[in-house]
Amino acid sequence: MLRYDVDELLDQVNDFTTFAEDLRASSWRLTNKELRFMEAVMHFQGELTSDAPFIEAVEDAHS
């Protein structure tokens, strides 16, 4: 992750968020195993989203 600049990391978070939202939209047809995977993805996506302001603050402090 350290080889990416902040803008690239935030773009990746946005891409992952889009993936997670698409997965959630299809949740009605997932198997139990796929639902557990979706729950893990949603948890990870939530963690990434909550860390985005911190990443920006650190970048701003070191710019």
C-alpha cells in the first residue's frame, strides 16, 4: 500500500465500495456461503471507508 499515493488509495476504496454495493444488490440470490462472504466484504468496506478521512489527514499533515 505504501507505493500508492493517497489519491490512488482513495480511488481504490471507491472502486471497492462500488463492488460491495453491487454485491449487496445481488444478495437476494446468494447462497449462505456467499452471504457470509458478502458480510465480510461489507465489514472490510466499512473499515476502509472509515479510514479514508484519517488517510487524507495524514497526507495533508505531511504535504
